[in-house]
Amino acid sequence: MEMRDQVRLPSDNLYAAWNAHDADAVAAVYAEGADFFDVVSSIMTKSRDEIRAHAVDCFAAFSDVGLARQTLLIDGNAGADRWVMRGTHTGKYQGVPATGNVMEVAGATFSEYDEDGLVICATNYVDVPAFLRQLGID
């Protein structure tokens, strides 16, 4: 398989997993010792179990969350996704009780993949001010 496909396929699988609210499938896209940093939550994970737990927390807090890709750029073993996440804040997230507010935020994820097509390093950047404003947090 060409490197481009080794980036595109797991990226597609990640979007499908998020939209299916399947935390196991989210975690399966990552290598066992993958580094994952989420700017909104300031969470740094170092294992599939931690990535799975983060996804479970997100699904619990935003029960109808969905992720839509806007752009995917691939360069060698690296991918850059620009996306929009939408969902209703129906559960506690990072200490913030459910507000019932709908959020729609833009973000980007920069990922590196190993020779097996698994993510070894990823960072999510999110429009944090818009996220907080939409949840009613100033």
C-alpha cells in the first residue's frame, strides 16, 4: 500500500469511528504508545486505553457529536485534517456541567503515521474561544 493510502485510510476510519461513537474504533487507529494532545481539554494521552477513555468522555459529554472533514493534506507519513465538530453539550465535560448548548467548532489535527498506518503522534487544535462561548463560558 502506498504511504498516501496508509494515511488516508486510518484518517477515514477515525472520522467513521467518531461519527459512530465507537471509542474502541477510535483507539484502534492509534499505535499502542501514540502521543495524542488535545488543545481544548489540555489532555495528553500516551496509550490506546487513554485515547479510548478520552473518546468515551467526549461521547458522554456531547451525546450527538459529529465530525466532518473539510480538508485532508498528506505529505509522506504526515496528515493534516481541517474539520468541524458539532454536538449538544448533554453531559459533564472537563468539570463543566451539561448546558444543553449546541456547539459547532472548527479545528485541525496534525498526525504522523507509522509504516502500518497507525497514528504515532497527533495534536488537535480547536477554536477554544468559540468552543467556550458556545457553551456559555466566558
